[in-house]
Amino acid sequence: MKNPPTIESARLAAPAVLEFAWSTGETLCVDLADLPKRNRAFAALAKPDVFARFEIADWGHGLDWPGDLGMGADRLYELARR
């Protein structure tokens, strides 16, 4: 892939599950339910109200959450393709 995919849109599909529309034309889901357990830096995302307050970063290069939390589009795409 010449350019890494970017996020065109994202929505909460289920608790801790996000559905993304990608610049590749794909629509893929990512389950991040275990992320707060695997990485303490993301502990706040265990709270559904915090998790739901994500925003797409500038130019679709990732997601941002309150508390300076974020994840790059490349990592989210990798997780979605598993």
C-alpha cells in the first residue's frame, strides 16, 4: 500500500467496538474491549462514557479520546484486519 489508510468515519457499533469507514473503501470493526486491561495508559477507556467520546484526529490519521489518549489509524487498521 503506497499511502497508509485513513479514517473517513467512525461510529460506536457496540460497547468498546468501533466501526470504521476507511479510505480504502473498506468498512471494518475493531473490538477494543481488552485494551484497558492490556495497557494501563488506556485504563480510562474501560468507562463506556469515556470510550464513546472519541473524535477522529486531523486528516483521519487516528482517534483521540479525552485525557490525551489516542491511537493511530495505522494501528487501528492493523487491528481491524485481524
